[in-house]
Amino acid sequence: MQNVFKKLPLFVIPALMLMGLLVNSCKKETDGSYINSLITSGVWRLASVRTELLHGDTTKLRDTLNTDCSRLQVFTFNNGGTCTYDNFHCIQQSSQGTWQLTTAMNVNTTTVSTNLADSVFLSSNMVCKDTSKAGSSKPFARVRVTNLGQNSLVLENVKTDTVYRTPVVVLRRLITRYGFIH
């Protein structure tokens, strides 16, 4: 075996070692246990709520919400699949519901999966009082998890519709980003 390495150019051996390190470090989680342990590891306090209105690829409006709220807004996930949100939209309340993590297999279907390494979505049936005309909503019915770590969680809710402007049809998106910290 030593004779094989003696015949290789000197730069090949470190390159092979580096390739081995990269391959081993890029292994994906095959089960959601690590992601579930991160999301259920404690209380998530709301740090910011930002909205962005886009028409096609053009930003029309950006806004930061809840800038003057004196109430602590807290999102808690339990291992049993239940969750609570206290003081949503700065309204004194405690909303309960259930939650699960899902992945998007294609555009039309979403399935519960044990491989949560790529696109992860949080689905919750929790109903919260809010400041909309309807008076309540399911803000986390299907939100994308854009960041999840030991100290931060970012959820993104996207609402889409179509604006008809002759001769162009424009996709309009309202993106709401919830930023949480431990």
C-alpha cells in the first residue's frame, strides 16, 4: 500500500484527504430528530416582524411591524406536537394549536417526511386574534422555515395573488418574516 502512495504526486494525497473531509462533513440528517430538538429546545421570543410587498420582482413596500409593542411575544413548541403563542400582534392572548414539520416534494403536494434536510415548512392549526378585518387568522398554517439554529428561528409566510394590468399580468406577493430568538 505504501508503494501506491509513493508513486502519486505530492499534491494528490492532501487533495484526497480534503475530499474525504468534505464528503463526510456534508452528510444530511436522515431523520428530523435534530431539527425537532432545535425547535422544541425552549421558548422563542419574537425579535422582529417584517413585511415586504412585491409586484413581480419589484419591491413596492417594506415595513417593520410591532416596533412599539411592550408585550413579550413568545412561541413555544412541545415534543408532543402542541404549540402556544402568547400575545400575537401585541394583543393579550394565549393561542394553542398543534404543529408539524413538512417538506415540499413538488409544487402541488406537501408530505410529512423523515428527511427534513432541504425545504422545511412549519404547519400549525393555531388561530390567533389579530388586527385584520376578520379579527383572527392562522398565521402559521404553512410557513417556510428559512433559518433555524440554536439561538434563532426565522419563519416566512408568503401570500400571493395576481394583479391584472393591461397588457401585463403581475404576480403580487406579500412576504411576512417572523424573527425569533432564544
